[in-house]
Amino acid sequence: MLLAALARRPQLVALASLTVDITMVVAKLLVGLLTGSLGILSEAVHSLLDSVASGFALLAVRTTAARRTWRRSWRASSSC
Ligand SMILES: [Zn+2]
């Protein structure tokens, strides 16, 4: 039920993923700097790269949605 509802909102899912990734970067960076742990700092870099991937996913989903809207409006205007 929840998954079906989320499947209809891909932009929301991609945005949530990006938000979680950025939160993880900030949290790992803070803990890494406070503890001086190189392992946790490298995890922050890992999460930063995950954020970039999530950013591309959001961009792809948004581009697809914009194209769909453009095609729909183009068909509507050219059908008469
Ligand atoms: Zn990862």
C-alpha cells in the first residue's frame, strides 16, 4: 500500500533520498571531526558521493516528468 503510493510520487522519493544522504554527510562529518576518526570522515565522503548520485536521480525523474508534461500539452494543442 505504502510502496504503491510512493511509486506514484517518484520525485518525492528521489527528494527524500537526497535529503537523507545530505543529512548523513553532515552527521558523519560532524562526528568525524569531533572524534578525529579518519574512518568516519571517509564515510562522510562516501555519503557525499551517494548525495551526488541521488541528485542525478532527482534530476532524471524531474526531467522525465517535465518531458511528459510537455508532450501532453503538445498533443493537446496539435489535436484540433
Ligand atoms: Zn553508498
